[in-house]
Amino acid sequence: MDNTYLYELGQAGSPKKAGSKAEKLQILAKNGFHTPRTYVCTWDAHEQYLNDDKELVAVLRSEIERTIDLDRTYAVRSSANLEDSLERSFAGQFKSYLNVRGLDAVVQAIWAIWASTH
């Protein structure tokens, strides 16, 4: 699957740098711990959101639609690269959405989380 903005954590070709939550899940998985299947939006997607790029909506919707099982429920959470480091903690400040199901709901949850970072 050739995605621009959405990757399954640990998949070949996925970005080397992800947010802190995603990185920690990847470390756990690599060390044999059972972790949930995790998908990550790239920082580039967030940057394009900030620049009000109209193409982002269509591209991200398409990637989500062909990547996830739209009949399952998901937790949609922030994992920004500036969260929860040794220098600062934003734990609990950005929105999280649980039991999200369906294409529109997932996209809306991502947008709401990105909006909550400001």
C-alpha cells in the first residue's frame, strides 16, 4: 500500500520519526510485547492541515478508506513529536477519541485532535 500520510506502525517504508506515543508502542512491539495495530498520520499531514491545504482532505480520506477496516472501532489520539519528552509534558491536553467507527468519524476525530493542539 503506497500511502503519503498514513502508515501502519512498523510497516516497511514508514517514517523513522513518529510521535512519542507511537514510538513507545513501536519499541514495545519490537521487544516482543503485544501491542494494538497502530496507524500513524505523518507530521507532514499536520503541516498541510496548518497550511489549509484543500487536497489533504481528499488524500487522507482515501488513504484511511483503503487502509483501515471501517467496520471496526478505533482510538484516535495525538502522538505529536513535542508531547511527553524529558523537557515538557502535554499529557492529557490534546483530545483523544475512543470507539470511533467509520470514515467520516475517523477524519473528524483527526481534525479535532489537530485543532486541539492550538
